[in-house]
Amino acid sequence: MQQILTLQAEEGMVLAKEVEVEGRVLCGKGTELTGKIIDRFQKMDVVHITVEGHPVQVEGEKSLKEELRAMEKRFSRVKNVPPLTYLKKKLMQKLVISRRQ
């Protein structure tokens, strides 16, 4: 899942979290965005929304492959330390899952 500016929203994106304004739910999780919904968010001054996946590339942001490579490098000196190897594996899994959601 990725939090994006409402201005970056495009038709077809799917909300990963519900959108609330002043305690009222405007759209629920799983809603596919349409032009009308995006316009409504902008008129109601909704600045950020959370969408499924990772549809927007941010300048300077690393790709998943680059982040996994960096983590491999970071843990390269502790290959034979079981607790740290386990930690690396869990962190890498969490990173992959977070990019898919």
C-alpha cells in the first residue's frame, strides 16, 4: 500500500484504507477510484489517500529490487549469526509484502 497525494490519484486505483473527513467515512477500503470520487476528495480538501500497491513512483525512491540489494549488503557481515540472519529474512519478507499491498 502507498499513501499518495489526492492530486496523484488516478481512475482505477483502489483504496487500501477508508477515507474519512471529520469522523465521517467518505469511501470505504476496496473502493475503486473514479473521476467523480477524486473530484469529491479534492473539493473536500482530502490531501492524502492510501491506495493498494505502489502505483506512484516518487523521485529518488528506490525500487524494491534496490532496497532488497541494500539490505543484503547491510547484513553481509553477519551471515553466520543465526539471530541476525533470521532478522534479515523477516525484514526482507516484510518489505516485499508492504510493496504488494
